[in-house]
Amino acid sequence: MTNPRSGADILADTLAEFGVRVVTHVPGEGILEILDALASRAPQIRLASFRHEAGMAFAAQAIGQLSGTPGICLAARAPGALNTCLALHTADTDSAPMILIIGQAPTETAEREAFLGNEFHAAFGPLAKWVAQIPDAARIPEFLSRAWHTAISGKPGPVVLVLPEDVSLQQKVAPSLCAPRRAVASVDMADAHAIAEALSRSERPIVWVGGTGWTSQGIGDLVKVAERYQVPVVTSYRRRDLMDNGHSHFGGEVGIGIAAPLARRFEAADLVLVLGARMGELNTFGANVFKGFSLLRPPKPACKLIHVHPGEGELNNAYQADLAICARPEAVLAALVLIADERRGRDASCTDTPSATEIARSTWVASTRRERAQFVATGECPGPVDLRAVYAHLRERLPDETVVTSGAGAYAMWPQRYFPHRLPNTQLGPKSGAMGYGLAAAIGAALQGSCDRPVAIAGDGCFLMHGEELESAVRLGLRLLVLVANNRAYGAIRASQQRMFGREVGTRLGSVDFVAYATSFGAMAWRVTATDEFAPALDAALSHDGVSLIELVLPDTLTKPVQS
Ligand SMILES: Cc1ncc(C[n+]2csc(CCOP(=O)(O)OP(=O)(O)O)c2C)c(N)n1
Ligand SMILES: [Mg+2]
């Protein structure tokens, strides 16, 4: 464009040119010009105002994770901006692309301890992939393009752009740009053949998938690889949606709460092929131990380890892989499908008698599946509300594409065990362990249009960390459902205190009337005190064209499911 425009207009135009459809925010000093400019791009860009910066940033994180392109949020100067820290940390741990744009005090006040100012490089440097202050309105498209690329490339994550007020006001000529496409590292065919060979020679392999940005082609190829090579597939913590949990080759989920038989499978495995997953502490918890790096022994596990990840910084960290490949997992899966098809064509004329290795591998797949089926069919839930029945019924009633979110707490381990996912991008749960995430993430999913009615599952503690966003959801006219598992306690922490000290300190919570709380914001709400009250409450909640909440009244002592 050849006409001078204000910095705020250049930013709004560039976001529109990049295809951004939603910008979340809490208004305030430093971003008033930007909000005003964005308001004139409606309805192409929807501005969604939140009650708390954590809420708007969690929502942007969710949009980024679901869409694969950066979720965009706007925060006012220091107090607003600094409220987003946990959401940035969550975007980092969850590999979710997002861009936080912060209004900054005018440049003329630099180094004078400006009111509401902050040195954002120092504050956000450890949390974001890149923090940059834009010095000139003419360079806004350039900075946004680089921020976009940085957020989606390698291991996706959060980027922070700081825009001083005077730069928003500058009148400059700036270029028009399109959003940069993800630069995809492809895989060397020799490496792909080496992986195919390792899978074919293995008797007890595990394919472990994780990470974000998966294409539908990649999800389809994953199933083909599982079936053609006869391998069980497990997912990273809170990425159970990467494979249909009902598939004959789905073996479960690693991370906190891993099923004991699955952990034993890792001890017995002769090959672990990791595709897109991060091999940090969270994903390597052992069974019944709150401790990472137990699933596989660092730095060199007993089995052969092949690790594929698009971010080179994720490779050869705590674990040294026998083969470390910097590539998108989908590229490797596509190559493996190709190799399997070629082999099938070549071997078509030969007799189809399976080798001893192939028989061993099929037996391994079937027994992994049997153990998984047993894990989800067993266990008990004491008290008048049987959470097993609640989640079974919820699964039955919700469409497969429903996005289900959660935060942190013992309550989240019930859906983890008893609520299966069938489609990709239907699960959002913070790998950071951020309480208060679920409702805001569900709002993000609703704004993104990922499904008709996202469902947030929260504990009483977790929900009230950002329950105020119910008002945002009602005001924004969204359809969503919140389940609050109310045990009047920080139950997960109380359980740890009981285990470690034999007593509890500061983990008992007061009684809250969640139905009155929700209705005060304009939502509809129901209380469930016995299992058979859940189905009618859910019917009513799902027939409400707006925000619904169901409080599940649980025993004080109820925490996570007990592993058998
Ligand atoms: C923001 C934040 N603060 C503190 C914690 C520590 N923490 C983890 S779980 C938990 C209790 C969660 O309580 P609730 O949501 O009621 O679930 P419950 O464990 O009772 O099922 C706490 C305090 C955390 N993970 N995140
Ligand atoms: Mg609780």
C-alpha cells in the first residue's frame, strides 16, 4: 500500500491479511488505538473481550493449538501484560502457536520508569520463543511475519510483540504481506527406510505420538502405519485425541496417571518410535509414581529409540536417540506408508505366510489393546455420583467433534481414564498444569468455531481460578457447557499432603453454590447429587442455547481413580 496509515491501522490490516479471524483482549492503556482500528475490521476480525488477561491469553493459546496458526491476543501495558505469564508458559509447554501483542508506554519515556511500563524483554524472555519491540510503524508487517513464522515453526510456541503507543500513532507507508507458510523439514528417504526396517525387525515396538500442528493426512497415515506395520500407538499426555481411542491399535496415554500395564510395556519394548512428542519429565512418569524419567531410563534406554521432532532443540536432550530426525512426524509417516505399499506390491507374488517376528508383533498389539480395554473397564468411584457412569454417558451424548477441555486437579484423571476421544483436535489440557485453563480454553474453541458446543471440565478449585470468564462466554453469545467436580478441596494437593505428612494444610475449601454463581452471570445451571440425576441435567444443559453449567457434588474425600 502506498498511502500512509497509522501504526494501529497497519497492524489491523496485516492481521486481516494474515487471515486472523479472532483477537482476544482485555482493553487498557497502550492498546486503545489498536482496538479502535481492529473494531473497524469487523466482522472479518472478531474482537472478544475477557475479564482477565489469563483468560484471553488461554483462549488464544487454545485457538493456536486447534488451528495450527497463531492465536492472537492483546494486552494493555504492564499490569495487563504481566497477567498473561501462565498462559505463555502453557503455550510453550503445549507447543501452541500464539502471539501476544502488548501496548507499551511511549518511546519518549524509555528508561524513566514509565507509569504502567515494563522491560518486557526481561519479563517474557524466558517464557516466549521471541520477544521484540517494534521500533517503527513501517516495519509492523515485517515483525508480524517473523513473529508468525517463529510461532509456528520447529516446536511451535508463544511470541511477544511490544508496540509503543507512539508507534501505533505514527503515520507511515508499509507493505502488504501474506502470512508466511510453515517451513516443513522433510525426511531423508534413507532415514525413512531405516525406520521401516527397525519396525519390521521389532517384536515389541511402541509408536508414541504427540505435539501439535498435525494435518488430517498425517492422522490418516498414522492409522495406516499402525495397521500395515502392526504396531501399537500410544499418545503423549493430554493428546489422546491424536488417535481414535477405540481403534484396535490404540494402546493408551503416557504421562501422569499412566496405566501400570502400559508402563510395563515400555520396560519390555525393543523399539520406541517417538513421533512429534516431547521427551521431558511430564511424558515420562512411571505408574503410581509422581516422578518423571521413570518410563524410559535416561540417557540411554534399554530399547532402541528413534525420535522424530520438528524442533531440533527437542532431540537428544535427556534421552540420546539411536536415530534422531528433525522433521515433521507427518513426513515420516507418509514415507513409511509409501515404503509399506512398495513392499506389499513387491511381495504380492510371494506366499503370505507371516514370519515369527510378524506373529510376535501382532500378539504384542493384541495384548496391548486387551490391557487398555481392561484399564478403562475397571476401577471404582465411591460416593453417590459415579464419575465412570457420568463420563460414559457424556461420551454417548456428545458428538465426536466436541472439544473437551480441562485444567489441573485430581478430577481431570477421571475423564483421562473414562472419556475416550475419537477425533483429532478434540482435547485441550495444559501440559503446564495450569489451573483455571479449562473454561477459557473452551471459550477459545467456541470462538474458533471448532465445534458446536465445547465442554470444559473443572474442579471446584480450578474453576474458580477463572470462573469469571463465564460472564465473557455469556456476553459473547457462545454455546458451551461446564462441568464442575465439587469436592470442596484442592483434592490433588490434599492427597499428596496426606501421603507425605499424614495431615492436610490449607487444602480444604469452603462450600460454594455454583448454581447460584453461574446463574448470576446469565448462564443456566444444574446441580447433580446422584448418578441418575446426571442424564436429565445433561439433556437440559445441551438443549440450552447458551452457556450451561452442571455441578457434580462429590464426597470431600474423592480425588483420582485408584489404579488396580
Ligand atoms: C495456577 C495453579 N496454582 C496451583 C496449582 C497446584 N495445584 C495442582 S492441582 C491443585 C488442586 C486442584 O483443585 P480442584 O480443581 O478442586 O481439583 P481436585 O484436585 O480437588 O479434583 C492445585 C492447587 C496449579 N497446578 N496451578
Ligand atoms: Mg476440588
